[in-house]
Amino acid sequence: MNNNLLLNVDSYKTSHYLQYPSGAEYVSSYIESRGGDYTFSLFFGLQMFIKSYLTHPITRDDINEAEQILAAHGVPFNRPGWEYILETHQGYLPIEIQAIPEGTVLPVANVLVQACNTDPNCAWLTSYLETALLRAVWYPTTVATRSRYCRHIIQSALEDTTGSQHGLDFKLHDFGARGVSSMESAAIGGAAHLLSFMGTDTVSAILALRRYYHADMPGFSIPATEHSTITCWGRENEATAYANMLDQFAGSEKLVAIVSDSYDLFNAIDNIWGEALREQVIHNGGTIVIRPDSGNPVEIVCESILRLMEKFGYHVNHKGYRVLPDYIRVIQGDGISPTTIEQILEAMKHNQLSAENIAFGMGGELLQNINRDTMQFAMKASAIRINGEWRDVYKQPVTDNGKQSKRGRLALIKNTDGEFHTIREADIGDSVNLLQTVYRDGRLLRDEHFNTIRQRSFE
């Protein structure tokens, strides 16, 4: 894909430099989640974008390419403006970006990011960046928020049925790499998921966190089958295929996940795992994770666990819920969403089954089945300075009060009760502005470690 920042834009943006009032010097814009599916947001992803796109200068080749393409496309191109940036600022964007610290969890309808040009000759630049900057914020923040929401659901079920949060970090595994639109999406979204959990099969997320957030190894996985590695043995050798997995991967403190519904899940549980391979499962030394992969997930999970209990037994924990032996568990990765996780855990609770018995895998529902409206993200201009005077900029459509935007240069504060509030920067008084400058004129000013950000998300 083309990495020319001048072309990382919606077409109509290219004409906006001709649309500002005479004397415009500075335009200040902000990003927020206005609402949507969640009452809170977990902010993440800006550092990744800045390092990828804003710490490298634009070039004359970029300008020439953009001019050629946009002219043929039928829209204006601000060559003098970009030439000015190239010559006066050596190609680095004269823009300041403020943001709350990544990993902050706060209620929706608060400012997350604020951007403003730093050169009065580039008032048009702030809004030009909206396409790229808003996308860089809404996508990872929405994935991070969805993942954290799922963590809350699972955490509540664990506390209700076990009185503990043991194993919570590995209760939701990212299966989403193949279900997204690009490897970059997999990397960004997969990285966001790892704020709340430590299980992932999205290798590009690991690489992104190592590259952009100084992470060592932020996520983990285990050996696992797919249908083809079972079915290629032939239906008559299904038990042999499972036995091979035990031979290859079982052992002390090891985990291996084995999809078991290629033909007949309940036959696999009752007769293969529960009879033919029973002694090998019991004495494997680690944990065998049985994976159903079809049918109604709420019904299949409960029945699978109950059938396994019939074959391998169970104990009753101090909360009064049944738990499989440590050497066998279940993971459900088909049809998983926040809604089905909640339904499955509620059905398990109804059947006196502890949440210890189950882990989940989520794919496209985690990384792909979201959009900008999931959390109603928007980037809006809120202030402009014209001939030395700052003025409010806002929208207030009578047809939708939810789209009313904020006014003025903004700040985010915490009051004495620990509640977040977005206020005018001019009204901050003795409060601390939680918006921190993270980028200015080509330089990244805040470069955080993923472990720091993850820890902050739990504060």
C-alpha cells in the first residue's frame, strides 16, 4: 500500500484549504467517543500511528505524486502549502497532538486527543489529518474497549463461581487474524486486545507491540489442531489422530487444544476421549483442551462439559460449582461474541458449572465486526484563531442532539471524587490537565512501554 501521508486522506479534504476564513491561523480539533455500545473507552493505539506515519518527513516525491494523482482525480491540491512544510519544516508536520495516557479507562463523551497546527500558515493541516488520525484512534480503542468489556463479563463469572480471578488473563484468546481486512488491522486490533488478555494467535500483534511499544513477549499461545490435521487421517483413524496430538504435545505442565467435532463431537467425547484415550488424558501430565467448533455455542459448551464430567469426574469448589479435573478443559471459539460469552457463562452457572472449565476464542467479532459507529467516534474542530483572536467552533444539529460537538480548546481533568470531566482549557485553574503533548513538529514526545500502558489500564 502507498505510505504517502498526503494521500492518506478523504478526497474532499484536499479542497478544504480554500474554505477557511481569511486570517485563519490555528485550528484546534479533538477526538471523542460520543457513546455507542459501551459506557467507557480504553484508549490505545496513538503511539503506534505516530511512529509509523508522523516521525518521518514528507518528501518532494510525495508532493509530486500527490499532485499528479489528485489532479487526475478531479480535486484541488495545496502544493504551495506542502512545499512550505517541506522547505520551512524540513518535511515534518507543524502539528501538536495532545492525548490522554494510553491505557486510560474513562467514560465516553470525554476528549481523548486534541490536535492543533503550530505554524499559523498551516491552519488547513489539522483537519487534513482527520482521516488518518481518527482511524488510528477509533479502531484500536474500540477493540481494546470490547476486549475489556469481555474481561469484565468473564471476571464476574469467575468471581461468582470460583471466588477467584485465577486464569483470567488467558480466558479470551484472539483468533481474529484471518478475519480482518488486512495484516495491519490484525496487528493494530490484536495489539489492543492484549491490554486485557494475554492469549493470542495473531502473530502480527506481537510484532507490532515489540516494534512500537518496546514489548518483549506480550502474548502467548499453545499447540492446537485445525480440522485438516485431524481429517487428513481419515474418519476411521480419528482416535489415532487425537493420540498423535498427545504423543507430540502432551507433557508436564503443557497445554494442547484439539478440535473434536470434525465428525461427531459427542462420540469423540464419550467414546474416544472418555474411553479409548481416557488413561492417556488422565496421565498426560498437562492439560488437554477440547474444542467444539459447531452448533449452538450455549448448548454445546454445557453439554460438552457435562459429558466430560461423566467420563472424567469433577469436584465441587467452595462456591458450590462443579469443576473438571485439571487435566481437561474446554475452549469455545465458534460463534463467540460479548453476548454469547455472557449467555454461555450464565447457562453454565445455571447448571452449577464453574467458569474455571471454559476459555473462549474470538475472531472476526473481536477485530472485524466493529466500525466507527460502534462507539460513535468523531473528530471535530472546536476552536479557530483568526487574526489573533480565538473563537469557538461547534456543530449543533437540531435533528440529532447526540452529534452536538464541544467548544473551545479543551482539557481533561479528574475532580476530587476521581471523576473525569472535559472542560475548556481556559477554565482549568489549579487542576491538572490529563491531556499531554505526545507529538510536536515531527518529534514523538512520549514513548511508553506496553507494560506501563497495560498496568495503567487496570488502575
